[in-house]
Amino acid sequence: LVNPVTIFLSAVWGQTDILSAVFGLSACMILFSRRYWLFSPMLFAIGLMIKPVVAILIPFYLILAIKEYLKTAQLGKKRWLVKFVFSLLITGFFSLIIFVPFTDQSRSFPIYVRDIIMNRINPLAKGTSRASNSAFNMYSLLFTIDKTPGSYSVGLLTIDQISILLIFFLFCLVLRLWLKYCSLKNHLILLVFLIFIISQGLFLFKTGMLERYFALALIP
């Protein structure tokens, strides 16, 4: 709450990335609660609806959910799965209720959602990919901010391709660390640390980053 970057990003700049990150992190942590884990998908969905920046945690979140499912006793697996799916359905239902009034009523809902994803959320809709869009990440050390295209070749690969490889190795590392140490008593501390690695790593290695996307790494 007293972090200067957080205050500037939300109170001064008026961005909601921090709020989205709070719900995303809370969803991952509450998934391990025996009593309240059912609210985990709901919290994650709220984070996505506030701003889709938390979508980078979806692969890791699914891995956490699958791990919890496999850890459940054989007789309780079906019950756990039914509850998880039920929570997803309830979340989807209320998301639609909130979202539908703000849609373009002149078009069918599926087409409108498709257009939103393809023309606004999809990174390719923003035009030419840049190595760095106003973000002081790894590429800003080597290339000109907001000018060097992601298609610029470095040896045999483009910057965009290098970015994909680095992020892939990052997620493999995180998965390896989680599967190896998740049984430790202080696994929640490990969880927060790994979410920080994902968030910070994506900011450092992904092309087309904006400076405010660093905010996701501030929460852990």
C-alpha cells in the first residue's frame, strides 16, 4: 500500500493493473485452502475482468489446480472436480450478467466477443510488434525503445522468436521448481516467489511491453 510505484500507477496514473494482480494472486493462494478454495476461480475471473494482464498466470494456475486435484484422495476426486467446474460455471454466469449490458446489441454476442478478443486483446491487433514499448526491460538495454521492431533479426532468430523461447524456458523452470518443492511446509512462500518470477520474467523478456506491466510483479 505504501509502495511509491503502486501509488503512482493507481492513484496518479489511474491504471487498474495492481487491482487485477491482487485478485489473481489471491486466487492462486486460496486454491490451497480446504474451506475457501471454491472461491478461487471466482477471484481469478474478477482479476481477468478488471484487466486481462493477469492472464499470464493462467497456465500456472491450471497447473496448481491439476496438482490439487491429483493430491485429493481417490474417493474425493469426483467431488472436487464437480465443485471446481460448478465454481467455473457460476463465475461464467455472473461474468456474462455483468458484461452483456455493455455489449453492442446490434451484433450477436459470440461475434462481439470474438471481435473484442481479435481487435483489442490480441497483441497482433496493435500493429507492428516492438522490442519494447516504453518499458525498460531487457530489450531496452540493446535496442531503441518504441522503434526497433520485434521482427528484427539477431543471428538466426528474430527478437519475437527469442522472446517466445525465453518465456517458454521460464515457465519450464517455474514448473520444475513447483513440482520439486511444492510439498514443503512453506509452499505458499514458494508460490508467491514463483508468481513473482513469472511476472517479472514476462516483463523482462516479452516484446511489446509497456512500463505499467511491471506492476504485476509488485504484488508478490
